Amino acid sequence: MNFLVKHIMLWISVFTLISCAAPKELPTFNYTVEPFPEKIDSGDFKLLGNNLLQKNSYDIWELYLEGNPLERGLANGNLTEELMYEQEKIFVSKIEELVPSKFQQNLVRGFLKFFNRKLHKHVTEEYTAEIYGISEFTSEEFNFVAPVFWRTLYFHAAHDIGHALQDLAMVGCTSFAAWGENSADGKLILGRNFDFYINDEFSENKIIAFINPDEGHKHAIVTWPGFVGAVSGMNEIGITVTINAGKSSIPLVAKTPISLVAREILQYAGNFEEAIEIAKKREVFVAESIMVGSAEEKSAILIEVSPRKFDVYRVASSADLLVCSNHFQSEIYQSDKKNQKAIAESHSQYRFEKMNELIAENPPVSPEIAADFLRNKSGLNELEIGYGNEKAINQLLSHHAVIFKPEDRLMWVSANPYQLGAFVAYDLNEVFEKMENGDWGDFSVEELIIPEDEFLHSDEFQNYLAFKKEMKRFETDEMISEKEIHSFIQLNPEFWKTYFLVGEYYFERKNYKKALENYKIALEKEITTVPDREFLEKRIRKSERKMK
């Protein structure tokens, strides 16, 4: 599918998700909330009672919340109000850019009146209250989309609906867990890239939220303003959670967002069996692999869920490695046609093999080596496949990367951009002790911070940034000179899509000879998916016919 069409469909799906007619009655709760003291606000440092928002020296926001669900939500919304506004503005402006027709927007709204009719019934009272508290500080400027509470609630399923409507895969995450002989110190270590991409601006206000709930375990999640779900996180007793999208059918009704299932595991699970029980009791509407690491069990498992199937994948007792991309590995999914198609046609299997190759060819995994893996931009056997290729572990679009050492309660979170910035280290035991005592200051562990990738300062990275900007010109009707086309190719010469976009430019202008030349060069490169290759081959045949 054409690159632009993919993203249009993505944004239609997000717009569809948030723009439905909401139920009329707002939820009510029995939680007691004492009035907060006056907020201390000095820009990058905000304090509300014992709740905190501050920006660290690596431009990552650190958020501390405590109390019952409604208290946490109200404190979250109060502290992050300005960030939430900026985040929502990014969503809405992009939607309007890609779906400019009011008629199409109305059609989308009509569809979602049906789609979202039951979403609120599948979110627990606890997380509904937290989301409600946040929505009290959500801007009414975007009420043309939906009222504030319902809009905030529906944003929590954007990850699910985005990947479900995306064969379209904007979600192409890769994760791993190693222990025993594959770990530098024998202890469990996990790493993952969260390749959930909307645009570069979406990742600018990255938040590490440290949550001290009145019930359940203290836990930390990597998130963004207005979002209470967990896509990457660890709790105080060493349970970690990361999620990887699987192959889904287009859902007909929204149920429990997978990020809220992951959050519940972090808050209430202390071992594998408790995590499995939590996942089992929630109805989901997309397919997802939930990688759970455990300090108690000193290993990791995959909980593989979908609307109709559920299974758990455990490696053999003699193994000490678990790799996950975007297909399922447990027995029940071996004959699943959608899963087989994902393995055969997508880039999931390629990344799965690449991660296994990296682990096999390098020393046992330390945090520094894990960061190298997550930053790797090459293909199998170190093949140059171009920057931004979805077959790479590092696709240069990641919202964040994270590394966990659960037995030591250590976590590392990447600073912007992507996973190229420094990996900032945190000791959860120290963080919660300091925050509970009101000991505000630097919560990171300076001596454990992994430096930024040298690639950030390379000509190749600057070329890639220029390439991303120039790509947009090829998706318009703008005339581009031969000199500019040559310069564009030199920015990312190993990427198949570079030549495909140039071929499309010529094809639309009926210059079939030059279109064919570029299509054939693209065909020689490492093409992302089978459908991409098939479409390219179709274009070649059509160009050849047109030249006769």
C-alpha cells in the first residue's frame, strides 16, 4: 500500500476513534478527594501537594503521582494541562491535514458512533476515574471532536485501532529478554523499541510517570501527556511489561485497550501467574503480545492475546533468550492464518531473525550492548538497507526505547530523538523513596547513564532528516527538477523507497522510461514487505506496457 495512503488510513482510524458521539451520562465515583494546596509552578518544575512534574536535563518529563485513582487523575491533569493541550493539538492538526474533507470527517464520525458504543464498559472503574480526573483539565477547544471526558477515554484506544487498521503497520516494535548465559551478569535484562509513530512532534513531550497508588504496587511507565495506559513499564517488585502488536482483523467494536491491561498487570501482578490471570479476564479487540519479565522467576514470557484466542509462550527451561517482534509464537497461533500471513508477508520475521543474529554474534547482553541492539540500523548480515527501513531494529521513528533490569529495579529510558539520545537510568527503589519523602531533585542515576549514539552527529543522520522532509514533496503535485531528484537519491541511496518515490513521481507525469529505471533499482534493494514488492512489480509491468 502506498506510503501516503497508509498514513491517511492511520489518521482516519485515529479520527474515527475519537470523534464518535459519546454516551450522555458522565461516570460517577465514590472516591474522596481532599482539596489540593496551591500549585507551585516555575515552568519546568511544578508541584501540587506531593505530586510533581519536572523536566530533567535530558528533556524528559518526570511525573510523580500518588493517592486514589481520582486524586491521581486530577493531579496528573493539573500538572500536565499545558502538555496535554500541545499533544492534542498535534493530533487534531494532523487529522485535519490528512482528512481535510468535512464530508469524510462526518462519515467517520458516523462509523464510530457504532464502533465505540461499548468502550466505556470495558475500562475498570479505577482507570475510568483516573481518565476522568485528567479530562477535567483537557481543553474544550477541541470539543468539536467530542466532549472532553469521552475524547480523553477514546484516545486510550488509539494504539489498538491504529495497528488494527494498518496492515498499515505503524506499530512495528521489537523486544527481547535475556538471562543466564545470554546476560552479562546472569540476571534478567529486557530491551524494547516502541515504534508507535504519529510524527516527530508527538514524541517531544515524553513522560516517565512514577505512580504510587493507594492500592497495588508502585510502578513506572513511559508515556505521553493525557495517557494513563502502559506500553512500557516496571513495578516495584520487578515485574516488567512491554507490548508488541500482532496481526488483527479490523475490529467491529472497541473493548479493553491493551495498554490498560498492561497497566493493570504492572499495578497488581507480582509473578507470571498473576499477570496471566489479569490478562485472561479482560476482553480485548486487537491481537497483541505482552512480554512480561519477572524478578521472582528471573525470566520472561509472552502473553499472546486476541479477541478470540489466548495463549502463553514460554521458552524451553534450558533456554535463556526470548525475542518478540510482531507475530505470535505460542502453540495455539501456529495454525492461525493471520499470524502465518504476518510471518510470510510483513517485516516481523526479518526483525525477529535480526535480533537473534545480534544476540548470537555479540558478547552476553549488558545495558550498553542492549542499547546498541536497539539502535541497530542494518539488515541481516550487516546489509545496508537504507535509513527508515521497517526491516531494521531501529527504524528511526521510535517514540522511545527502554531497557529493564528487574532484579536490580533498574530501568533506562531513551532521550530524544528516537532511541538515539542518551539512555537515562533510574533506580525505582531510590526514586520512590525520594519522592515519598519530598526529596525533589535529580532522580536519575548519573553513573549508569548510557551516552547518546554518535550517529546523531553524523552526516548520514542529517541527510536522513533532510530525506524525511523531501519525501513530502514527492507526495504532492509540485514540480521537482532533475538536479533536485538526484540530490534526493543521494540522501538515502540504499533505501528501496527512495527509488520507488522517484519512480512514482515520473509515473504520474507519464515519463514511463524514467519511472521504470527507478522502479527496477528499487526492486534490487531490501523491500519492506511482500505487498510492497508486489505493488512495485505491478508498477514495473504497467510501465513496460505504457512504453510499447
